[in-house]
Amino acid sequence: MDRPYRIQEGCFVLPETFTDRSVNIFILEGNERTSPSLNISRDTLKPDEDLPAYIDRQIALMKKNLGQHRVLSRAPAQAGTGNDALMGEQIAATHKSGENGSVPASGRVYCNPWQGTGLHPDQSPSF
């Protein structure tokens, strides 16, 4: 069965077998290489997978695919307050980048089931 899919630029219909793996990246104007950015990526949790297990899986992929990837810290984090709060984790890490040595990275990962948006219940964007 086809389902409607809406993006800021428009709306179109996709077969149900398509999965949203889109990424939105917001950067400050200026020196993009040193400015913080906001990355929103969409992924699907595996059956019976919770956010900590998803993050473990993503860290394992980064260790496999990024040279000398190392997690420096990992702690609970919260975005928003009250009933709108999203619980997640804040992760600081480094990895080797070409000849420039280690590149620090810090990020927060949140899980939101986006109920009512037409996404499958197990599809959770990560921020």
C-alpha cells in the first residue's frame, strides 16, 4: 500500500516498502569546519531495540568505519521539559581524520517515535 510522504519542499507518495533514512544538517554561517552543527537523521530501531542498544550499535559501526574512533564520555541527556521532554544520551568522541590527527566530536542522541506522522511506530529519528 502506498503512503503519503511530506517534506518542506512538497508531498509525494511512496510505496510502503520505502524507509525514510533522510538527514537534515543545520550549520551556522561562517567557518562550517569549526562551528557546531545540528544533525537530524532518521533510522529504524530493530525489533525489541531500545535507545541505549541502538546507540551501542551505532558506536560499534563508527568504531568499525572511522579510524581510531574512541568514546570519551557517555551520559544521560534531556531535550525540553515537562511532557514534551525527550530523554537521550550525550556522547563525546574522537576519531582520526586524514593527516590532521584526531577530530573531537560531541553530540546528543534522542529518540522520538513521532506518533501521528505517518511513520511506522518503530521508526525513530535520532538527533
